[in-house]
Amino acid sequence: MSTVTAATSAPTPVGGSAAQKLPSAAVWQQDQGDKPLVWVNGRMVPKHAATVSVYDHGLLYGDGVFEGIRVYRGKIFLCKQHMDRLYRCAEQIRMKIPVTREEMIAVMRECIRVNGYSDAYIRLVVSRGYGSLGLDPRKCPVPGVICIADEIHLFPAEMYEKGMRVVVANRPKTPVACLDPRVKTQNYLNNILAKCEAIDFGCHEVIMLNLDGYVSEGSGDNLFIVKGGKLYTPPPEVGLLEGITRQFVMTRLAPELKVKCLEKKMTLDDVLDADEVFLTGSAAEIISVTQIDQHDGKGKITRSTKISDGEGAVTGRLRRRFREIVTGANVPEE
Ligand code: PMP
């Protein structure tokens, strides 16, 4: 009797366990190297050591908020607006960011400086923080702050001139009443699974519709159409992130180029019937959509619609003006 008990309760010998044979995330992580240096909860650490606790509610539940921000010529592009959105979104999920905006900006500048970047992409994450194995956010008294400055290449470079093919996601956008997509939370599975539909068909991006069939946005960018020389973009109430690049197009680029821009609820047919379609985002910048495919959810494209032969004229003017500004001497931080 005693032998049985002893055998079953003995610890599994090291080296012989099934778990030991699994590929080790830790080893893979170590291979990622030292660069860049990353800000994690008050410390600047090399990439492979940039880790958070397994008890962090950002990891356990996607409970937190984030920002993706571009740095051009050493300037944090539209920094103020990103800070406004980050702090607003934190409030909307009842989280108090434990550092001031000034301190947050100082952290970003430090990440740029120590890594010697002039152009970069910043990922700011404020997670609910270290807690216990339950949903209650009160168990996480101090939110965690992470700042990564790195490179990003969202879409292949040649697509910026030639335009891209996208698919329409069958998965609808999370409804506003459930989790308003205006709040940029770490909970991005709706977008990731929609993006997987694009990947299934060899594309880089999707167009997402809301439950009523109105066009909302891409998985990580906003959508515009050009029709009759005017720009149209869906309004936030259909369920989308109020992108900062979207705002920049509406309030700076379009007026500068004397193109009228309006918010309008659009069906998929409105978009398929457009003269031009393009996407905007901090990572995406401005990129033309030249073909939109629909699929049946079983692996077959059911309809392909060509929008334009290459990048449209209005999109091209907007994109070139955008590039002029972000490569120019006065990259706006406000
Ligand atoms: N929509 C979604 C879902 C996004 O993740 C992003 C990227 N932040 C955007 C739109 C574009 O927003 P922004 O221009 O602020 O980067």
C-alpha cells in the first residue's frame, strides 16, 4: 500500500516529464536578443527580459488599454492626441494610469533615445496590472506600464504604390453596446480573428461590417472612400476606433487639398461602388485598396470587385502629402 502512495505522490523526475519535451517559450524568447531596450513597469530592460507577471490581468483577460504611435524624425507624431485617447480609454475601463501624461511622454522619449531611433513605432500598454486569479479589477491595485519603441512593417512597401486586395470579414464587429470599439482595449480578438479571414485568402487586411451590415473599419485601420471627388468615412456610432490618422485626414490633409470630407453610414455596396477606397492608421499610414473580395466562410471567394487600377488619384495626393509632412521639418506632435 505504501509503495503505491509513494509512487503516485513522488514529483515527476526532471528531464523525464512530458512538459520538459514541449518547445520552450523561454528559450525562444532568449533568442530574440537584447534590442530594443524596453520600458517595463519602471525599468528599462533588454527585449528578451521584457516580461510581465503571469498574474497580470492584461495577460489573463486582455484587461488594459494600448496605443500605437509613430515617431518620425525624432518627433512623436500627434502625441497629444494619442495621450488624450489613452487616458480617456483608461477612464472608460475604470482604470487610473499611475503616471502623469508628462511622465508617460518622458518614458516614450527615453525609449527613443536609448535605442537611437529617429523613425520608429511605439507601443504603449497600460494593463490592469498584477492581481489574483479572478476578474475583480480591485485585486490589481497598480496598473502596469509598458513602452516598446521598435520598427514596424505592417504591409509590404510596394503595396503603398500599387494598392492592396482585401476581403470582407464574415465575422461582424463587436457591437458598440457590448464593448465600444472606440475604446482601444487590449481585447483585440474580434480584430485578430477577422484578420485571420484575410490571411486565409492571402490578403493583409479585412473590411469589417457591424451587425446591421454597415461598414465599420479594417482590423487595425480606418476606412475611407472617394466618390465624386469627395471623401466619406463611417461615423463612430457604427462601431469603430476614432483613429488619429483618420482625424488627421479629415481635419488637416483633406482641407489642405481642398477635398470635402464627410462622415456617412455606408453599406458594403456603397464601398464596392466607390471610385477609390483607402485605409488609414498609425502603423498603416495611408494605403489604397484596389480590390475587395467576398467569401462564403467555407474557403471560397464568391465575388471580386475591382475598385481602381492601382492607387486612385485622390488617395495618391493624400498619401504623398502625408509623407511630405512626416518626412518634413515640422512633424506635428500636437
Ligand atoms: N482601427 C483599429 C481597430 C485600430 O487598431 C487602429 C490602429 N490603432 C486604427 C483603426 C487606426 O487608428 P490610428 O490612426 O489612431 O492608429
